[in-house]
Amino acid sequence: MARDDYEMPSFWKQPYEQFVIAANFGPDLAPEDGIIAEQSTVLARDKDGNDATSDVIVPESLLVEGHLLKAMVKGGDPALSPYVISFRCVTTASEAYELDVRMEVIER
């Protein structure tokens, strides 16, 4: 996929829910290239651009599996939604990539 054609993926959850989400960096990486977990991160911002990482990302949940960077989402406030979750990875080829996901928090 060309980067200029990128449309930010999105999903929704309820405040009570807690589950793992992942970003697939495979299309950007060579097959032999890997993600360095210790240099990669997942951050979150609320609708106003404020740091919300501790509010919606479970601490210590970052996990690398192949070309996937995973983290567990939690909580969230519908009034501060949507959140943008940024997956940032550093690779064994010393390259850095970022993928963003929009998370809506809806109370049903």
C-alpha cells in the first residue's frame, strides 16, 4: 500500500473492555528485518491531543511477534474519545516506522 493512500484504521470498544490490538509492520519491512521490542513503544492521545497512554494502554503489555507490535487497550472515557494510538517501532535495520489507529470509546 502506498503511504499516500493510507487511511487510519479504527475500532470501537466499551470502557469496561480490555483486549490486545496489533499493528502489522510487515508490508514496510524486509522479510529478514525484525522489530526491536526494547526500542519500540505504543502511545495514546485523547481527542484534545493530551497524553492518554496510562489511561488506555496496559503498562508492560507491549509484545513483538514477528512483524507485529502488540499492546493491550483498556478503559477510556467516551467524553475524551476518539483516541489515537501510535505504534512506533525500531527495526534491526535501524529504521523507524509508525502506524496510527483510531479508537472510539462508546458506552452501550
